[in-house]
Amino acid sequence: MNSHQIDIVRLAWARDLGLPDSDFRPASGTRTLLVDDTARRVRFVVLDGHAVLVGPSDVLERADDVPADVLATRDGLADVVGPRRGRCSGPVVLAYLDEVRADVGAPNPLLSHSRRDAERVLSTTPPDDAVAARAADATTWVTVFDDTAGEADAVPVSASGYVEWQGFLADTVAVTVPSHRRRGYGLTSARLATNDAIDSGLIPQMRVAMDDAGARLFGRSLGFTELGVAIAMDLPAPG
């Protein structure tokens, strides 16, 4: 990715975290703190070497000497949050795609842009995959069919979608039914979806669980560059 694209990614995250546009600085090894004593979540984001921690003042104080690679773990963040800790989301790797790619996999694939066909794929995938895809709340979908038995008997086997995020990025998800994985369908649906996002002026963003080696490898195969990590922990209301 070029420096302009990285600046756009920083800008999107600055706005999501409630920072001034210029505060997600590129300086490596630094950390920006945003005190919010009314926050219901502690959020920690590292992007291209710069970290931002958002949360109540007491949490930020305890995190002062804690290295970024420790804060970006469930145990590390739980330690600084203390007894108020709640549900943890992440850590997820943040990865980005820089340009349209020509490798769409299968030639002349049978496609659909219907949410209904995407739901048919989600209904036949493992629950965790389906829940994650639905949580992304994608508004644009590309579903690829297996039509080896003929178009009349074609079945949807892979769906990829995205939703515009903070005006600059396209939060992207990709799901393939287990029986059709490693056969190129996922590459085709994801490539077409990300190309569409880029053509719409957005930078595709994937949030992948840090310990999901398969998903991270898939992202790299699409050309995504891992630029950072994000983690958050809920703060239950006092009492």
C-alpha cells in the first residue's frame, strides 16, 4: 500500500475512535491516549506502528508501562482493565487491499448479488462463520454458484460482501461452504467483491481473528496487507 492509502486508513480509524483527524500519527512506537471516563468499552488499536488506547483514566494509567504487544492480548488488556472487565472482542488483525486485481479465479462464474443467495451460503456454513458474516452487516454481496451440474441445478457456495465504513473503507467478509473450500470459489467471490469496493472508491478492510491462521492466509492470497491489530473489552455498568 502507498502512503496516501495508509493515511486514509488512519483517518478512518481516527474518526471511529473519536480522535481528531490528525491524531493517528505515523510515528512508530508511540501511543495516543484518549481519556473517556464514561466509556462502556476500552479500545486498543495499533495501526502501522502507532497505537491508540481509549478508555477511563484509571485504565489508561495502569496501561502506561505495558507494551503494545501485551495490551493487544485478552489477558494483557484484562490485567489493565481490572475487576471491571467484561466481554472481550478480538484481537483481530487489520488487513487492507490496495488495488483492483485481475485474478478472479473461475472464468465466467455464475453470480448473484442478492442478499437472499448470500443467506443461502451462510445457512450452510459453521455457526461462527455465519454469525461473523452477518455481524459485518454487509450491504453489497457477490455470491458464486457451483454450476458444474448445469445452470438449472446450480447451488450457491461462496459469498463475499462489504459495507462502507467511516466513508473510506469497505469492511469485507468472505464465507464458503465447507464442501467447496480450497476449490477457488472463495477467491472468486472475494476478488469480485473487493474489486467492486475499490471501483466505488473504497479501500477493502478485513478484520480477521489473530489466531485464525487459515483466514489470514486467505487474506494474504487475495493480496491484503496486514497493517495492525484491534481489541476491545466491555466495561459493565457499576453495580
